[in-house]
Amino acid sequence: MKKGIIKLFILNFFLITLLGCSQKVPNDFDLNQLTRVDVQIFDGEDNEKENIITDEKTITTLREMLGKIEWEFNVKAKMTRKEDVKATLFFTFDKNMPERLLEYFIWFNQGDDSVTFIDREKNALGTFNKEDAQILKNILENN
């Protein structure tokens, strides 16, 4: 009986130590941890162009621009056409851990020159003002 209690005590000690020393990965993404953006551009005819953005100056600009998105949460959004761009954002939380990924589906609206974002993971719909829409489009398509 004593041996069983001692083994249980040792097991509990190791579990508490393991849980206490483990790092918690945050659920929210910090734009300052954005390190790379993979961009897939669709032209409407099932043609696809891919870009990888890693330039620090461009990433800094994207951080600022993505911070300006006005989000509506708990929205089940559907669009009538396929997205123009699919952007996969890579966030480095810790250099010893794998990168965390976030996907944005992006539509460039021709009528009002605005941009619509959908984050399917958070069921969120985002919009962007038309002044920054052209800058974002140039960065994503021409980089």
C-alpha cells in the first residue's frame, strides 16, 4: 500500500512539474510576430500565381495595414465569386516552436475599390478602406 502511495506521489510531482514548466501558446495572433506571408492569386480562369513575402520592409507595411482591418465577428459570410487572393500569414511565437498559420481570403471589390477579408477560423468578416486597398493589392500581387 505504501509503495502505491509513493508511486502516485512521484507521478503527481512529475505531472505538476511538466505542466508548470510548459509554455502556453497564445490563441490570439500578434501582428508583431508576423514573419512571412504566402500569397496565392487567382485570376478567375483557374490560373494561380504564388508569391512569398519575406522582405522585412514589406512585412512591416503589411503589419500596419492588417492592423487597420475593421472586423465583424460571428459572421457566416459567403461571397458570390471565388476569392481574388488567399494569404497565409506565418507567425513565429517562439523560435523553438513551429510557426502558427492564419489564412485570410481576400476579395478586391471593383465598384467601391474596397477590400473584403474573411477569416474562416474566427468566423469573421473584415473590411478595409479604399485608400489603403490599392496599396495592399500592389503589395500582394507585385511582390
